[in-house]
Amino acid sequence: MKQAILDQLLADRAAKRAVVLVTDLSSGDGLLVYPAEDGSNGLDETLAAALDEAVRADRSTTVETPGGGVFLHVFNPPKRLIVVGAVHIAQPLARMAVLAGYDVTVVDPRGAFASEDRFPGMTVLSDWPDDALNTLAPDARTAVVTLTHDPKLDDPALEVALNSDAFYVGSLGSKKTHAARLERLRQAGFGEDALDRINGPVGLAIGAKSPAEIAVSILAQITERLRTDAT
Amino acid sequence: MSKDLNREATTSEATNHEATTGEDWDNVLEQAARWKAAGKGVALATVVATWGSSPRPVGSQLAVDDAGGFVGSVSGGCIEGAVVQEALETIADGKVRLLDYGVTNSQAWEVGLTCGGKVQVFVERLE
């Protein structure tokens, strides 16, 4: 690999820009392709189609071509987790999610909660949840979790999340709280298919009690949605 | 050039403040760039294909310096020693290498994957 390519790749990764390193496995020649910007960048049709699929599936792969193997190394930006409610559970959840490779944003309009001190190294927004979510624009590589228990904060965030491609939507609250939440969202016009996307009560049932344990159960459920087809 | 393959990866400085992807705990590419900038010979090993049960996904990387120090992983530790040796050859001769490891490999008795899977590893010098 040429050093110039490595340097550019590192810069792209730091800038969270999606890039694919295309390497000819016979010669070692490399090429950087930006799927979101310049499409296939002169690659032949088969390779271009494989590249699109690799980026979409977030999976690097080797493609056999008449000229030998070509490796498509996908460097997608980190997956994202948006946490609404800078509450106690949010602290371990945000830290664990960073370890698992997520770019974490915590949203809470209540200034005292959303302090940078409680979430070192993470993005903390004090916007209203629907404004923040609309700006962050959750996509298929984004998980959204609401933790405030407060319908004024949770519901607007859920409404944006349910209208997005977020691969995971979860909402903290007991069965009773969740039933009431679903009823409010039903009144707001959401159908059962949309409501079924909300994981609530949030997290896998592992008997979690402490904030950190609850964070484990939530992150486990997010992982399950990401890595398996269990929906 | 030392071939002391038992040497642990030595550099952990400056890694705390860099973005990790969650699948790249060692910031392998950043370390490769730092070694290169320090004037060392550097090779990169990348898992380019896997079959069956394999410990690390396609795209996993190992960076090796010319003293045999390394960061990252291409398996659960089963084949790193052998890959580092090939990487040292690559640093020396500049030729890319495509290596197969698995239970069917003739070297399985010494560097096979106990999980029964197969991996293909591409090794290249950082030019």
C-alpha cells in the first residue's frame, strides 16, 4: 500500500467519510473509492455492483475477476447511537456503546442533565429531542433509545425515529408505561407495524437491576437487532 | 532485522485519544503510519476471505514493523506468529503475499486454526 493512500484513508476515517479501499491482490495496487460521492469511480460494472453491495451490507469482501482477486475493504463511518435522556442509565450505556464501536450522541434539553462532565468525550446536545433527531437524521446504521420516562421528551423523539430507517428503536419504561406510550403514538397516527418497531420495555430480559446492568441488556438487544434477523 | 516473534506489541502511546471503530482496538492503521513516519519498514496483513468458523471477520488487520512488533489481529492468536514471519519477508522483498490458513493447510499442524475454519490473508509492504 502506498503511504499516500494510507494517509488519505486515515484522514477519511477521522472525518467519518465512507470510503472503500480497492486492492488488486495480484499486484497490491490500491484505489480509494467514495461510494457516497463519486460512485464507482471507473470500476467495471461487476466490481461496481459488488462495491455497492459491500457498502450497503457493511461487509468487506473479495471479488474474483478475470484479472485475479480484488479486495473491497469497506470503511464505513461508525454506527451511531442516539440516547434521549441524559439520565443515570445513559452514562454506562453511552460508555459501553463507545466500546462497542458506536458514535454516541446524548440528547437532553434539561441543561443540568446534559453536562459534558457526565459524558466525557461524547456529543451532548441540549436541543429538544425532535429537533435534535431531525438534525441527526437516523439512518439504517443508527440506533435510537429514549430513557427520560417523560412523554414530552420521549414521544417527539420516538415519532422522528419511527419515521426513519433506524435499525433499532428502544424506549425505557414498565409494561404499563409502554402500553400508555403506544396508545399515545396510536392517537398520533402511527400504525401497528411502526409501533412494533419499538423495543419496550427496553432491553433483553436478563433480570438487570443496576444502571450498568440495564445498559448491558439494552446494548445486547441493539446488538441482536444489528447482527441477527430476529425482528 | 530481528525475528523475535514472541515480542509483544510495544506501542500503546497515543492510542487513547484516537477514534476506535470498535473492531479496531489497536488503531492498526494509525500505528502503521506512525512506524512508517519513524523510518521503520512496515507491512500490513489483512483478512480478505474466510470460510466456515473463523475468529476474525474479513477486513481485520495486523500491522508489523521490521523488528517483528505487531498490533491488531487476523485470528484469535492462532496464526499471528506465522503471519508476522511472512510480513517480515514482505518488508524485506516488497512482494505481496496471499496466504491460506486452515485445517486443510499443510502447515496445519503448526499454525492451523483450531476452530476448523479457513482464512486467507493478504500481506503487503507499506511503500
